[in-house]
Amino acid sequence: MKSVSLLNTAATIAALTVLTAALILVPEPMWSLVTLITAIGFASSVGYIFYIPSSLRQKQQRNDVQQIVAIGSLGFLSTLLLITMGGSFILALNGYQKIGLALVIFGVGEFFVTNLVLNAALEVVNDISNKWSQPSKHFDWQNQVTLLISQTVHQESIDQLHLLKEELNYLASDIPEGSPQDTFIEQALNAMALDLQSDHTADLSNRLNEIKRHLIQRDIYLRAARHK
């Protein structure tokens, strides 16, 4: 994607700009291998700030919840990394080279550890999000009711099926573990389909009344479960 390429280029330019400025501004006698390493670490941490949008752009398959979690976590990581790497560079310039080098190592470690923890957290968020974002059983039941309407010629049953289809629009949404009434409702719908296969004039009123009673119980159960 062109936008990703542009963002990556911006991150590289930002890092190189900081490193070049440091090479120009810092007097030559203050340079050492450790100072150079800390300068590269500091420049990389600046570049990483500009790389974060690119990282998020490349992973657009994530859902909205994951994106929100990732933005917050990566923002915190980039700030912490910038402080750590900037501190290591300043310490190295002031003669505390061992401490500066230790901070660089700490910064690299925190970068990888935080990314691993973030990826693990995103997996958990994704699992939870998928459970709560699955299509409600109402949609499947409405489709089944529509099919039943097309199969029956019993007028009272047709009227009741239309009312049931309308009521399904206003029921409480599912929870991941479902409700005790789900099995009965599904069995009743399947049983009516079998009844109509053998007799299109079958009276479905009794089964429909039972379904409505279980739907009321289900609605109460789901609303109560959400308030626990």
C-alpha cells in the first residue's frame, strides 16, 4: 500500500535526521562506540513514533477494539522508549557510558517484551470480541420462520408466524454462553419444519405458543445475566 510505504519512509527520514543532527552538534571528542550506540537507539526511538501509524495501517484486519488497544499500548511504548533511549544518550555524553549502555539494553528489552505482551493481549481481546460480535441466533430463527411461512397454508399458523418473526426483532441480544431456552426453541422450529413436510395444512399454534413462552423466559434470563 502506498500510504504504508510513505509512512515507513517518514519514519526512516525522522530517524536519520535525528542521528545526523547529533553527529553535527556533538563535539568529536565526546564520541565513542557507546555514544554512537546510544545515539542510534535514540534516533530509532524517534523514528518508531512515526512508524506506529504504518504498523497499524498494515494490520487493518484487526477489529475496532483491537485497534483501540493497540493505539493506546503502542503510544505508551513509544513514549517510554523515547525517554529511555534519550536518557541513555544524555548519560553517555556526560561520561556515564556504562549506565547509558545499560539503558539502551533495557530499552531494547522493553520494546520486545512489550510487543510480545501486546500481541498476547490482542489475541485475548480478539477472542472476547469475536464471542460478543457473532450474529445473534435471532437471525437464524427469523430465516427459519420465513421458510415455515412459505411452507404452510394454515392461515392461523401463518398469522402467528408473522407475529413471531416480528417479535424476534426486539428480543435481548445473545450472550456468549447462550440461554437454557435456546435448545427448546431450535428443536421446536425443526419439529414444525418436519410437520410441514408431511402436511402443509398442519396447525402449528401449540408449538408457536410454546416458543413464545420460552422466548419471554429467554429474554428475562439474558437481561438478568447482563446485570450480574
